[in-house]
Amino acid sequence: MLANRVRKNARRLRGPFEKKNIGAYRLYDWDIPELRMVVDWYEGHLVCAEYARTQTDAIPGWLESMASACAAALEVESEKIHLRKRRTRPVEGERYQRLATAGERLEVREGPLRVLVNLDDYLDTGLFNDHRETRARVRSEAAGASLLNLFCYTGTFTCAAAAGGAKESVSVDVSGRYLDWAKDNLALNGHAGPTHEFVRRDARAYLAEAAGASRRFTLCVLDPPSFSTREGEEDFDIQREHPALIAQALAVLAPGGVLWFSTNHQRFEPRLDGLPAQSVREVTDETLPPDYRRRAHRSFRIVR
Ligand SMILES: C[S@@+](CC[C@H](N)C(=O)[O-])C[C@H]1O[C@@H](n2cnc3c(N)ncnc32)[C@H](O)[C@@H]1O
């Protein structure tokens, strides 16, 4: 069943994505209720992730056999299969821990962008494909912009804005490792240099400092994790924090500046009334990609 579905989806998606020079996309998104997994294609590699639950935990080799079926259906060699166990509700802290240290990076095409992914070492690969369209939108609005990319992770929104002609950017993240990865991505796309800054800081602390220093941006991307717990730092919960965080981000935007806010929180309830903004528009329908069956994120375009 899974092999048939993956083959069918691959046949439907490959042509249109190749036409747009896109080398990473989702081939199976929990299409069949009993097969709780996702399968992603990365330039000829398959990342198969199971949403762990006790029933399949009790079947040794379940994920391996599902992955082999997908690989056989798509004629992918066994060395190019990568397995993951995810949880619908991640246990505290586990999401950003290393799984292995193989460290191999693969270059992936996303239209005019190139992104380095790591398919073995972490739960996430370095590229969130559900935001492919959002990145394209940011790129199309970035000419001459001064970008603030908060929670920048591997810097893919910064790469998109730079490709769209942003004149400068600041990318903020608490993780030095991800900031290094973001720098590598920017360099890979030919945009290394002093006009693109990387700041290792809590996003809220950075916003407070930038406001104090009267720093202003014309474009901001705010795409935080749903939850984050780090030792020695205050817990982060997007449902609780988003109104204050968005207001803080708007405070460092010039009038007319655009804030792209998005969240992957599955039960997110927006509280966006009363923001100091000209317009607040949910644009989820415009940013969801055609290869995801379920609603992977919600996105909002907010004009200061
Ligand atoms: C879900 S990702 C963000 C996705 C990213 N916006 C993208 O474009 O792919 C989570 C990132 O947030 C960072 N992070 C978590 N808590 C943070 C905080 N309080 N301040 C800044 N960055 C944080 C993590 O280090 C990680 O790189």
C-alpha cells in the first residue's frame, strides 16, 4: 500500500518540482491513517520518519521495512535511506539534540537557492520544506530590504531575502552551530560578507536591545519553534508568547515594513487583535505547499 502510494505521489510531483528546479519535497504525508509516517525526497535520498507510538514500537524493524518498500518503489539504493522516529509531541529538549555525528552535508536545490542539509545527525534536516512558498514570497518582497530573521536556524529565509536583493540582514538564533550552518548556506549562495550579520542571542533579548538602540528593519521573518526549553533560559511557548513577541518585532520595523509570522503549532489559536499594525492577514492558503497533505503551518503577513 505504502509503496504504491509513494510511487503515485512521486509520479505526480516530480515533473512540476523539477520544472521549478526543486530537489526536496514530501512524497508521503501520513496519507494512509494506519501508516503514521512521512517520507521526504532530498535529491535522490529518502528520509523516512515514523511518528512513534507504542503499537509500532512493539514491532521491531517496522520503520526499516516501510522504508525498504519506499526505496524499492523508487529505485533508491539502501545507502540513501535515512530513518527517523518523531513524536507528535516532542519530549522536552530532544528536538535539537544530535542523533549521530556522521556530519555529511548534501546540497539541495530550491529554485534559485541552494541549501545544505544533513540527513543523519538531527531530527530535522536543516531545511523545512513546508516553508518553500513562504521563502519564495519573502524573496519576491526583499529588493532593497533590511531583513531581520529571528529564530533563523540554518538561515534559509536569509538566503531567500539575499537572493531577492535584500541590501542587509541580521539573523538571530541561540545556537552557534545553526548560525555557522546559516553562514555556510549564505556563502554557498554567494552572499557572504559584512552586510549579512549573525547574532547568537535569545530572540526576545535581541529585540529589546534593537529597540533600545533604535535599530529599524523593513522586513522581518518570525518563524519560531512551538516550544523550546533550554537550560538556564526561560521556557518558550509560542501560544503564550506570540502577541508580545509580534508586538516586539513590530517595534523594530519601519512604518510600512512587513512582518512574516508563522508557526507549526498544530493547535495554534491566534491572538492578533490590537497590534500596532496597518494590516494583519492570514496567508496560510498561499504558503502551504502542494506536496503536504496536512496543514503543516499557519502564516500571517503583518504590515506595520
Ligand atoms: C523551528 S526552528 C526555526 C525555523 C527557522 N525559522 C527556519 O526558517 O527554518 C527553531 C530554531 O529556533 C532556535 N531557537 C530556539 N529558541 C530560541 C530563542 N529563545 N531565541 C532564538 N532562537 C531560538 C533554535 O536554535 C532553532 O535554530
